[in-house]
Amino acid sequence: MHIITRKRILEFVKKHPDCSTALESWYRIVKRTDFNSLNELRQTFPSADIVGNLTVFNIGGNKARLIAAIHYNTHRIYIRYILAHKEYDRGSWRE
């Protein structure tokens, strides 16, 4: 998959270095895999949830949530947000 943009990962890791290993692992797995459907994605990331037209990944044992738009037909993942658990729970990202 082509990930757009890694910059959000790097910015989040600067503020939350405890999530660095988990985010890098997520990045490596997604970069090397071409998912064709949500079912295929859930074989690798069983806790991935759909919220509207976005996919939410639990990162580092729920320390963070990565929210992305996935276009399976073009094999692209657009990272919209990476939020700490408290920020995610506020729900302002859904607007």
C-alpha cells in the first residue's frame, strides 16, 4: 500500500515517543502489504473498525488511534489523524 503521509506518524512520535515502536510496526506491515478489502485488512489488523468512511486502527494497546481513509482500488492509505486515546474519545475528529 502507498501511505500518504508518513509525516503525521513522525509528528505524533515526537510528542508520544512511547508509541514509536507500534507505529513503525504498523507502517512497515501496511507498506509491504496490498490489501484488497476490509476482510483482508482485518486478517492482519483484527481490531480495525470502520467509522463512517474512515478506518480506525488501535495502536500500541490503545495508546493511540490512527484514523485513515483507505482506497483499496488504488492501494492507497491516507492518514487523516493520529490521536492519543483521550483526544480520540472527544470525537472532534469526526466533524
